[in-house]
Amino acid sequence: MPEDATPDGTQSAAAKHAQHAIDRARELAAGADFDQLKSKAAEAAASLYGQGRDLLANNDELSKAREQLSDSIRKNPLAAVGIAFTAGLLIALLTRG
């Protein structure tokens, strides 16, 4: 089963929207100049970003997880700072090479 397919075999709305954007980009790239293509790509990216944020904001599971995380941070602020510092240090060490 593809990653973007739901258990019943249908594509998610985000996957369908992304595929539509890809198809539209192919059409534009076929005969457009690069300035126009750049402008259209920026508009599409902004639109997709906004729609993705809206989808995430309206997701009940993510809202509950966000609330639980906020509660955990409020209950244990020093542990949260320690975890964030450690994660940042590890990322810095890994990306440094």
C-alpha cells in the first residue's frame, strides 16, 4: 500500500492535492519562461503551505498531543530545557561532521 493511501485504499486529500500541484507544474514547465515558472511555483508553495497548516491545525489527534506536550513542559520545565539542549547539541554534533 502506498504511503499516501488510507487503509481503505483511497488517497488522502493532501496526496491528491500534491499530485495536482505536480501535474500543474509539469504543464507550466513545458512552455513557460523561468520567471513565470518561478512566480507560479512560489504561489503554489505558499498555497500548499497554508493548506497544510490548516489541515494540521484542525487535526484532533495533533491538538491533543500538543496539549499533552504543553502540560508536560509546564509540569517539568527544567527537564524540558535539558531535553531541548541535549537534542540541539546532538543535532549540532551530527551536522558538524
